[in-house]
Amino acid sequence: MKRNALHSLLLASSAALSMFAAACGSGTEGKPWAMRPITRDYTFPIRCGADSPVQCDEGVADGAVVPEGMTVSAADLNKGRHLYINYCYACHGMNGDGNGPASHGLRPAPRDLRMGKYKFDTVASGLPNDIDFSRIIKGGLHGTAMLKWDIKNDELYYLIQFIKTFPKPPCNQYGEVTAECREQLAGYPDSSLEAELGSAWEEVSASGKNKGKLKPTGEPVVPQHYDEAGTVVVDAPANPWVGKEADAIKKGEELYHFKFECTTCHAHYLSRKQIYDYKFAVSPEAPVTYRDAMFYAVPQQNAVQDFGVATMPPDFTMNPLRSIRQGTELPDLYRLIAAGVGVMPSWAQSAQPEELWALVHYVKSLKDLQLPANAARRDELKARLHADKFMPPPPPKKEETAPAEEGAGGGDAAAKDGEKPVVGEKADAAVTPDDKKADDKKADEKKSEKKADKKKAK
Ligand code: HEC
Ligand code: HEC
């Protein structure tokens, strides 16, 4: 199946290529980007340091951006261009716009490589480092059309340098478009995107002296290196839970549902009653609410801006995890949770390594429910969650309460299907600060009554 898909892609790419060649004549003007031979060397600003191909000069801090970081010759970029046409253009397109002939109907859609926006890198901001591209391209993205590419590392180097030429430089961001800038932009794919992309770029230096330079690579949140076989290895910090995996899973479950609230986007894997018991034990005063469809993930609409479509957080017990490679699941999960993915934030600042590792073990335990041997356990979990009709004691009614509030309480409706309960975290997000203040006040007023109610319920 995999091989067939690959084979037909290659056929599609060579057929379309000869069509292009016939249609486009010999001049390069107006040709899609990958059809234009590259005639000049490119300088990519990158960070210097131990994990970078560029060493820092004396007195320069590790991780500083070196604008003249890495120059790649036109000849090397053309090697990459040929590889791109052979392997990648069918999906990512001749202009890098993600609209190649094999892209139609693919969900998720192939990345628009002109945007300079990536999901599975390890940087908090800035472009991914080359080693991220290597891991992504050689590891593939499971559950998408992006297969594992078995490309030799030296060829991969050229390919990566070439795909970095798709995004445009930021030379229009200072309000002044110089002749030099115009010339540079004209050389980039689809110059009409100028206005749209201008804001996507960060300044390299406040003085503007790096106008026209590409966005620099970011600082990795988790370091990586190549092993002798050329495979990318994630250097996660030592795992403090070795030999205590069951404790890690328990801790991770708690962090996932409560402290870090991964469930704002991802599904809950604890029942309504379990969540109530936990929250009541921690703070008996606070009302316990559940978000809509809490056993399902929440589609992330704000991904549309960067990636063209809303993204769905995976259900760990059912969906393939895109960037988690077989055999290195634990460090890969650590990398992902620490660095974030697309609209999912990086947790490296807010979580201690020990907590990140607990989350890793917990997510891995859910992922393991996908194994055929665990199918019965998974079905049992799902059935138990969906059958749970537990309702926390309803908030006490007040005469002057607005009807909308009563509706949100929704006790009766929710009791019927168990799936459409009280106001959730998502609903909270839509509430304006003023509304919220008013609500908080109401909640305060109700506190004493509520406490009594809860005691009754117990
Ligand atoms: C069969 C279609 C297909 C082919 C061929 C293909 N890709 Fe992709 N590629 C995809 C899809 C689909 C995605 C988006 C996956 C997602 O968003 O989860 C993607 C995503 C990517 C990303 C973005 C990863 C990130 O972190 O955001 C890069 C980089 C990439 N591809 C590079 C390549 C390169 C280089 C080649 C050629 C060696 C290639 N692709 C060939 C379909 C393809
Ligand atoms: C703001 C919403 C949001 C929050 C909060 C969030 N995630 Fe995610 N997460 C996502 C989205 C969206 C994806 C899917 C990204 C994609 O494939 O495009 C995802 C994907 C993942 C993946 C799969 C990665 C892969 O390679 O496919 C893991 C693992 C994960 N999240 C773990 C967590 C953990 C653990 C937490 C809490 C510490 C968390 N997430 C919090 C939105 C979120």
C-alpha cells in the first residue's frame, strides 16, 4: 500500500514535469519557483553554538543569531531543487504552496512551504533547525500523506537547504521597499504574497541592517543529535520515573486533566465522577463544570491562520501520533510536549522535566491502548466514560438569575445524554472579562449555599 502510493506519486511527478517543461519554454521568467534554476548563493541567518553548524565567535553568546551564518552555493541549492522535484513537488507544489497535483483532497493538506510555519519542530519561535527537517522528512508524519523518506543524509542536506528558499525575506517590513529589496522579492515564489507574508517575519536586528535576510532559526527547546546511522536522536533530560512507571502514569493523569488542563483541547480520559471527586477534594467550594463533548477533542480554529485548516488534537487511544517515531516513543513524546505543536503551546517553561516525563508516560499509556492486545481495555474505558451520567450538585437557583445562566446549568438536558453538560472551559473563553467578573461575583454569593448543597449530595 505504502509502496504503491509512493510509486504512483513518482509517476505523477515525472509526467507533470514533462508537461511543465513543454509548456514553459526556456526562459525562467514566470516559471514556478522549482522550475527556475537558482543562480546565486543564499545566506541563511542561523544561530551559532555547540548544536549548530556554525561555532560562535569569541565573546558571542551560545545561541546568538549570526546573520551571515550559513552560505549555500547555487550549485548545492540546484541539487536540492532536483530532489524536491523528484520527491516532494507532487504534494507541496512547484511553488511550494502545497497545491501539487497529488495534493487534492489530502487532509491534513501538504504544508504551504512559503509560509515558514512548521508544526513538528523543536523551536519555540523562528525557523526549525536543519535537524528538525531531517527528523520530519526521514521519520514521516504518521496518519498523513507525508510518508517516511529514505533519503541519504548528504542528499537530504541539499533538499533541506532548497526548501528553506521558499519563504520570502522580510525586506518590506520597515515601510520602505528599496530597489535591492524589490529585486530580491522578485526572485521569490509568488511575489503577490508580499503583503500577506510581510508580518510573518521577525526583525533580525532593530536597526534594520539585516533587511532582506531570511528569518533565523530558533533555539531548540530540546536538543537533538545524529547517531552514527544518521538517525536523529532526541536528547531529553534523564527520565526520573524509570522503574516507577505506574507512579508516573498516575501523576501524568493528574497533570493532564488538572494542573495543565490539556483537556481544554484534548479529550478527557477520566469519568465525570472521577473529575468531580478530584476537584471536590482539592477545593470543595469551587463549582465543578464540564466542557461540551468532554470525551472528544476540540477542533482548533485558530490553526486556520497558519495552516489553512482547523486542526484536531488527536485522541491518543485512537489516532496515529504524527511525529512520534516507532522505537523512540518516549523521547519523541518528551520533545513534542516540551516544544508544542502548531497551535499547541510549548510546556517547557511551565512544567518541570519530572512533570513532562510523567505526562510522557501517561500519554504513552493511552497510546498503548491502540495495540490490538489492548483493544478490549480501550473499549471498556470508552464505554465506561460515555455511559457516565454523573451530575455534580446543580448550582443553587436565584430569583434574579438571567435565563441564559439557567440554560448553561443545563442539568436536565445534560442528564439525558450525558454529553452536553454545563458550561465548559471552552465556553469560558468566549466570556468577556466584564461578564466574567459579574459571574465571579455571583459565584461568590452562591458559595455558602453551594457548600450546603454539596454536603447534602455527599
Ligand atoms: C504524498 C504527499 C506528500 C509528499 C510527496 C511530501 N509531503 Fe511533506 N507533507 C505532506 C502533508 C500532508 C503534510 C502535512 C502534515 C500535517 O500537517 O500533519 C506535510 C508536511 C511537510 C512538512 C511540514 C512539517 C511540519 O513540521 O510542519 C515539511 C517540512 C515537508 N512536508 C517536507 C516534505 C519534503 C521535503 C518532501 C519530499 C521529500 C515531502 N514533504 C513530500 C504531504 C507530502
Ligand atoms: C491549545 C490546545 C492544546 C492544548 C492545551 C494541548 N494540546 Fe496537544 N495538541 C493540540 C493539537 C491541535 C494537536 C494536533 C496538532 C496537529 O497534528 O496538527 C495536538 C497534538 C498533541 C500530541 C500529538 C503529537 C503528534 O506528533 O501527533 C500530543 C502527544 C499532545 N498534543 C499532548 C498534549 C499534552 C500532554 C498537553 C497538556 C500538557 C496538550 N497536548 C495540550 C492542541 C493542544
